[in-house]
Amino acid sequence: MTLGAVDMVACVLFYQKLGLRLIVDSVPRYCRFEFPETGDGEPATLSLHEVASDWRAAADWPLIYFEVDDLDAYLKDVGLTPLAPAKTQNYLWREADILDPSGNKIRLYQAGENRRFPPWRVR
């Protein structure tokens, strides 16, 4: 996945603050991060590509989800202020939205067992 970045340095610092590890550094044009390993196989990556200063992310898309173990503690520990208070949704995920320095929306969520094993799981 690749997101646009107006201020690459600010975005690099933002995603490092979220716990991603910088693995390709061609700042200010491009960079790539690796997500923390989960033991489920190869870690996912996220790339940032430089965009013009007048570029703006769409209001709601793309919407990127980052899962954390304890949403409220994570927000406090990392020092992030969500766009609105964290909320437990009717599908049992606790969620809060933040914006990166380029306006890309990131949804932090805590799903726990309900991500793979919700009460309504088919099998």
C-alpha cells in the first residue's frame, strides 16, 4: 500500500511513532516501512510517495486500519489525539480515527478475538 505524503519528514516521524520500522529511505521522494511482526508470516509494508503541496487526501478514503492491543492506553502512551473520542462499535471493535501529517485517515482499532472470532462467525 502506498499513501501520498506532502511533508515526508513529518510523515516518517509520524509512522515511526506508530511503531513502523523504516526499511527504505529515499526521502524526500519515497520511503517504505515494515509493520511490527505478528508471528503470522511476513510483515506487511506501507510506502509513502511524495505528492505536491496542494494535494489533499479525500475526506474518507483511503482508510487504513492499524490494530492495537489496548486502544485507549495506546492513544495515551503514544500521545495521539483522535478526531473524536474512541468508541466501541456494534461489531465489537473499539475504534478511533487520526490523521497523518498529509491528511490520510488512519483508523486505530482494538478487536481482540472479535476480529477473527466474532459471536456471529459462520464457522
